[in-house]
Amino acid sequence: MRVLHIVTGLASGGAERQLQLLLRHLPAHQHCEVAALTNPGAVATALRAEGVTVHHLAMRGNRDLGALPRLVRLIRAGRYDLVHTHLYRAQLYGRTAARLAGVRTVISTEHSLHAGVIEGRPVTRGVKGLYLAAERLGTTTVAVSRQVAQTLHAWGVPPARIELIPNGIDAARYHRPDAARAADRARLRAELGLRPDNWVIGGVGRLVPGKRFHVLVEALAQLDAAARLVLVGDGPERAALERRAGELGVRERLLFTGERDDVPELLAVLDVLAAPSTEETFGLGVLEGLAAGLPVRHSACPALDELPPTAAPQARRIPSDAAAYAAALRDLRHLNDHSTDPLPRPPAVGHYDIVRVAAALGALYDRLAAA
């Protein structure tokens, strides 16, 4: 089976990294290639290094209609059995191009959809209308959580056209032997200029308004001087976060790592993972923190909402405001002040293991292609 994944871009975002993970674990008989409409960034480089063919459509903007015939020609030349689209712009152009090219099976994954927000942007009448028109050109839409599936249904997508297949995490990569984890912790703490007595709070993700990392900066100002905040990722909010930290007198206690490829190792630096976003459609970062053996304090994680509390006892949901985070972090530090040992891996990590998720997606490909 020949499969073409079409994605808006391949910078280092959650949907893009999820695609990279899936391609590593899909069944061997499903030969996958990737087409990026624009911005073939860090994930494109990584995919090519792993032997995946990546095509670049060189799209100049949302209204670059010349990309459509280029995409149709690519699909026809590749003789793909199935097209799978990811992210809004790729869904519009990819579904249309696949149908024009004569592909019968067209799947789309909806990674980030709320009632009034799609991929962090407000949903206008025009955006919703285009989305639903393109959806009718597809075969099936994959929702990464029940919350996304419910939103799709509320928008008018028939339940029979929705498949629930969650995001996955590379559980094996986050399982670090104790000696290796301790070595990573010592090495990376030294690299970041952290002292042994620092109690380190971490946030992981794009530095964008929706992640609400300013809540952690403001909570840091309410904690004692030994506390540090490490933000793993990059984005347009970095300057604003630096300014806010300066206003609160904690700039020297805030560290930015930028984009990193060694996040599983870097998590060993942390004593707690904090995730104050209220706009998550899955909560991948929360699960990665749990897989790394960290206690987690979060404000939204649909992936955990779908499981019983016993699936992740070390995760606790709290309101997304600075006072609530400061209080929760202070209490956690009091409980775990002298412990650096990882917590036991909770059942939620196994439930969302990428091996299990990729097998479910591969089975969907086979079923739809045979229909």
C-alpha cells in the first residue's frame, strides 16, 4: 500500500512530531511518503534522515491556488492508494487534490479543534464552512480525543465518518534506566547552570499564548529563591515571557532551552512538569511527563479525562492561574523535597503507547482500502 501524508508544514510542532512518530511505527506494508505545503523545517530534516521521502509544494500562502494542480500532479505520479491529511490548510488542499487525482480513500486527522478555535485561531463562519465542505470530500476524519470527536459531531460531521484514534507517545524512549537518568540529570543541569539545591519546574511546548506559560512565570515569583522554571520550546511569546519575568524580578530564575531534540533526556532535569494550558485537545506533554516519571500539575488534558483517575495518580488538575499553581507547586515540593527518583510509570502511558496507536491507524488504513 502506498500512502501520502499531506501536512501544512513540517516545523517542530505537536502534530508534525506526531506524524514523525507514526511513520516510525506503521506496519511495514504501508509505504509512506510526506508532502509539506510549506515550511519544510526541522521535522522534514529528521524524516529525510530516517529515509522518508518528503516533497515540498513551495506554497506561498493560504490563497496560492497554484499549489493545487502541483499537488494533483504529485498524487497522480505517486500512484498512491490512500491520502492522509493533517492540519487545516493541508485538509482543504489535500482532500480536494486527492479527489481530483482519483484517490478513493482520503483520511484526515483532526489534531486541534475546539468549538470556537481551530489550531489556536478563532473559527469564523467562512473557516467552518470551508472545513465542512472539504470534510465531505474525505472518507473518514480521525479525532485524537473524545473532545475533538464531540466537536466534529456538533459541527455536523456524521458520527459514522469519525474514528477515534488518540495521539501516541514513544513510551520506550522515555523509559530511562536509573543510572542513565541520573547521569542525564547531572549533565544537563550543569549545562543549564542549575545548582543541586534548585527545585526545577518545567513547561514543554511552543511558546504561544494558548500555552499560558505566563501563569508559570507569575507562580515562580511566589515561590522561594531556590525554585527555577525551565521552558522547553520556542515561539513568538518568548520576548513577552522574558519581559514579564523581568517585571516580577525573576528573570534570572527563568531558563529557555529553545527547541530541543533530546526532550526525554531533558525531562530528567525537572522535579515537576506544569502545563497551564486550557486549550488542549489531547495533552501530549502531560503524558510525556508521566512517561518520564514526573509528577504533573495541569489545567487541561482530554487524554486523561477519558481514563479513570487510577490511570495517572501522579497527575493533578488545577485552575490555570498563578496563585493555584504556586500553592500546588509549594505543596508538592514539601512532599518531595529530597526525592529525585522517578515515579512509577502509570497505566495511562501504556494506553497511549505509539506502538498501540500506530497499529490502530494501520488497521484503519487496511479496512478502508479494502472497502
